[in-house]
Amino acid sequence: HGRGKLDGDEEICFEGSEENQVLIAVENVAFGFKAPCILDCKVGFRTWSPNQPADKIERKRARCMSSTTSSLGLRVCGMSVTDAASGGRQVFDKAFGMQLTDSTFVGALRTFFSDGNGGVRSDVVAAVLEKVSSMKLAIQSTPGYRFYSSSLLLAWDSASVPGESTHMGSSPRVVMLDFEHTQQCPLIEGHDAEYTTGLNNLSEMLSGMLQMS
């Protein structure tokens, strides 16, 4: 048996693991959802790290320049929307995200947060906005790190009851992922402003959706 800590205070055991072994626990952010809606959004204006091969950097640079990464610091990498009433699921791939523009990006967000009746789930949008704002503050208080090519994963349950979506089990979830190219840069002062600018743009679009709902 191996033992470890999950979320800082929950101890878990693994069959066949050795003591003092470093383990990675993978979280299912849609656990407990009946009709999960999931959005993977690349955040920041640069999706490569300085130590990657030059040819790979150029490919990623070209992808950034031809997408909303270069203008918004955001790019949809994939999206899955489940209709709670019918059980039908719409899947949007990377090509969909590459075709989005500054003016159509918010339309993709409206599709993601759809209430199934032409509007959006304002309670869910408000909860996600609060979590994004908290994440921005956390990054601003973490100087010296650069979250190159990191993503934001948004998840919510379209089967949740409006006004009760913040209850445990059906609460919208916002998590950072893809830390492969994250770097600690002690010689660079300040936080990752490119990442927080992307979060600012996302927050502004979410706030605009609330004002229109």
C-alpha cells in the first residue's frame, strides 16, 4: 500500500505502491455531473517555452498569430456541450477554436453556457467569473513564474438546477492544467502578465454576458 495526500488534507492509499513513492493523483473535474459541459481554453499570448526547438517555436508562433491567442490571449482548444433535456452532445474541436475571431469568441462562450432556451445560465457564468477572478489574484501574487502553453479547464453540469449550481457536487469548476512548459524565472520580476491579461479578457466577456442576461 502507498499513502499520499490529496488536496492537502485527504489521505489516499494505492494498492501495490511502495512507501515514500511520489505519486500523481488525476482528478476528474466532471465527477458527479449528469450532463457535463467542458471547455479547454489555452491562456496567454505565447504557447511555447524559450527552450523548445526553433522549428517547433515557429510552428506554434504561426498558430498563435492566426488565432485569437495573438489578440485575446485566449484560444478554444476543445469544447463539449451536453443538453440536459435531450442528452445530446455537441463537440467542438481545435479547428473550431482556430476559426474563432475576437467578435465570435463570446458567441462560443454563450454556446458553452447555454440554458437550452436561447439564453445563458447566468448563475453558472457568475460562479465561473468569481473563480477566474480568484485565479487571477493568485497568479498576480506568484512572481517569477511563466505559465507557457498552460490551459484553463471550465466545467459545469447543465442538469444542475438554476440557482443551486453552487451546491457541492454540481458546482462549476475552473482549473489550470498543462504545466509541461511552465518555468520559474527568478531573474524576471513580476507575475505572468500575459496569462493574467488573457484572464482579464475572459472576465470582461463573462461580465458582458451577465449584463446582457
